Amino acid sequence: MSVTAFNAQAVREREFPITESWCYLDHASRGPLPASHVAAVTAFANDLMCAGEPFAYQTADKMDELRGLAGGLMNAEASDIALLTSTGRGFGVVASGLDWQEGDEIVTYAKEFPGVVIPWLQLEDRGVRVRFVEDRDGRYEVDDVAALITDRTRVVALSLVNFVSGFRAPIEAIADLCKPRGIWLVVDVAQALGAIPVDAQALRADVLTAQVYKHVLGGFGISVCYCSPEIREVLRVASAGWAGRPKEFIGSPDYTIPLSPDARRFEASHPGSLEVRGLLASLTLLTESDPALYQGHIADLSRELTEGLQARGWVVANSDRPAERSSIVSAVKPTGTADSLDEDMRKAHVACSVRSGRLRLAPHLYNTSQDTEYFFECLDRSV
Ligand SMILES: Cc1ncc(COP(=O)(O)O)c(C=O)c1O
């Protein structure tokens, strides 16, 4: 039962018409667009239709606002945020920007989302070795990472929240391993940002990268990437473009103007101007909803789902350590497999997903007990 003061019902009615027809618990796959997002995109599309984009650099100003809001959500400065196009592009900035030497090593985890691993495997033909932390039933220990670190480790690449098990990794303790050794810590926060706290100062990673179409409710085509001032000093910008220079010079034909020292140096050009307007509205909604409050509400819903599944004999596969919980609930069916469950549930207009044979649920700020009750009603009918 929710004990927070967050008014989910008000945001549900105002911003999420999807709740009129769907019980939507699949934010780990993709989140629905809030009404204010669609209104902002529509209004700007209308401006484009009727007036073109009369102020050529208006989108650049909006991107400044976007970096500020994204930075606010991650407890980072706007100057530390690059707006890229996907989570993977954030990894690419590091994989293509470090001066790799034969024998260098990267440490990652055996059960990561492929996007966390593939960029480093491409370096193997340069003599770089990728080492895998072994899985311990959907999680791992800090010591498992420590055991793989050698004097050749250059990068540790992990996700904050695992896309299958929902394991919230002990990134702060891993930063304690990396910092004194000069190892770069690069973290995928795609399954965390928007749903649980992502605090750049507390995590002390060098890169935090996330698309925005899941828990940020922000649509496709843009990603946010925190890059620490320290890593910016050493990374070569492998694919530079006009947008990476300071804003006042982006259109200047003076090619001697250097790239901005800010994280925007990694932006080769602008993302779509419609997407920029939409994401601004989504980030405004999250920021104004008070992340500390609504994330508490999400945690309550995840707990409700966990307890309801356990009461029905499901094995909740998440770590039972409170610090390792996220918004994602991952559960194994007591008998048989959950493989076609997502399809059956979709027929009843319940959105959830199945990953590696496990049911995956991820609630958000506008879900209420109305959704969890309907979910269990349908689950009881379908299994
Ligand atoms: C952990 C994680 N990272 C990244 C992504 C998406 O990556 P990209 O933005 O590069 O397409 C997903 C999508 O499922 C994911 O679960």
C-alpha cells in the first residue's frame, strides 16, 4: 500500500490517456508519451508547417535547457551533459576516444545488455581484451569485479540496473576500486534514469549514458550522456561536427575555433528539433513531479507487485538486498514457462514483458493500485 504523499492519480488523469485503455507496466521496454510531450511536439510541428523555423538557433537554446534539466535529474552540471542519439553512442564516445594499447583490458559483466559489451569487443583486433565478471544468479559482488582488475584495466563498463534481473549494481563501491587506479568507469543508466535515483556525484562514474524512451518517457532519437570533466580531458573526439563548438560559434566559417570544453564537444550535430521539444516536456514533467517523491511511489508499486507475485508462488528473481533493488520486478513462474505470458496479457490490455523466460514488470509514476489489482486479476485468469 502506498504511504507516500505523491499524487499519482492527478498526473495519471492529466498526462497519461494510455491509462484509459491499458494497464501499462512495461517501462523497461518503452514508456508511453505524456500528453504534454505530444502537445509540445504538435505545437512545434505546427510552427514548422506554418512558419518554418524562423529562429535558426532556437533549437540550440532549447538544447541548453534540455542539458540543464537532464543534468538536474542526474545531479550534474549542464556543461557535463552531451545530447547524443542512443545509449550505445555514449559507450562509443569512450571506445573510439581512448588511445588503446595492445594488452589493455576492459571489465564488464557476463549478463549485460549487449549494447554494454559489443563496443569493446570491436577493440579485440587491436589486442584489447574484454574480461567478464561471472553471473551469480542475476547479480555479482564488488569483489568479483575487483578480482578481474589488473594493472592493464583501462575501463570498467557496467549498467546501473540490469535489464533482465533488475539488479542495481554497487557502482559507488566499484568507483572506489576504479578511481585510485585511474580506471575509467562507464555506466549504462538506461534502466534507471527516471525510475530510481541516478546521482552523478554519488556514483562517481566517468560516463553515465541513457536513451530516454523507457523510464524518462521521452520518446526516441535522443540520449543523454554525462561525461566527467576528467574523462573529457583525455578522450579524442572521434566523430566531431559543427555542433560541438561553443554555441555562439556553431555557424561560424572560422574553422580554427576549437570544440567546446563542455560535454557538448561530443555532439556532431543537432538531434531532431521535434524530439528536442518533446523531451523538454517529458523532463519538465519528471522534474516538476519531484523525483524523490514519485520514485518513492514507484518503489511502493514494485513492492506491491513483488509481494503479490510471491503470494501466488512466483519466485521473484530480484536480489533480496534492499540496496540492489530497482523499479524492475523480475519473476519466474512457479510451473511451466512465462514465455507467452506477455502476449496473453496484451490481449487483456496489460503491457508487461518476458526476458530470458522471466516476467518483467516496471511501473511508473502514474501507475496506481488500480493497475496492480487489474494486473493480478488478469494473471490469475491466464496462468
Ligand atoms: C540496459 C539497456 N541499455 C540500453 C538499451 C538501449 O540501447 P540503445 O539506446 O543504444 O538502443 C536498453 C534497451 O533495452 C537497455 O535495456
